[in-house]
Amino acid sequence: MKIIVTDREGGERELEATDGWRVMEIIRDAGLPISAECGGACACATCHVYVDPSWFARLEPRGEEENDMLDLAFEVQDNSRLSCQITMTPELDGLKVTLAPE
């Protein structure tokens, strides 16, 4: 499986993804600049990403905690998600996300 991540400068990287891992973990472990300060506990918004519109409807809906944390994020858009709240599955193979501004 893979995910395709666009960094803040517009560069695109294809990353190997593991079933059951959070998208935040995959991005962080690849060395891309994502803070993920809370380590995936949905207690900050430092793993904010924009999900490609063609993929957004395939994700589980945002929970109340995620919505609360996104209220604290910068430049939130309709396709904003916290990458710690997206768990990779075979159905998400090829998922495209863009790192949001810090």
C-alpha cells in the first residue's frame, strides 16, 4: 500500500503504507515535517492535512474530538483532517494528502 503526500513546498512523495498504521505515523516515519506533538492522541492539531477531494468521502467521518482540535488549526478547509485520525486500510491504498501550514 502507499500514500502520496504533497509537502508544504509542493513536492510530492510516494510513501509505503502499512495496514493499521495512522497516516500521521507514516508521514512522520518518512521524515517529512509533521510535528504530531501529541503522538496521535487527538489532543493537538499539529498533524493537520488536506485530503484530496477524490478521497475525502472514502474516509470515516470526523469525530467530535477531531472537530474540536481542527477548530484550533490554521487555514482549515472542508477537506481538513488530522492525520492521526486516519487509519490505513487496503481501501485507502493510493490516498493523497497535502501537509497543511504549520
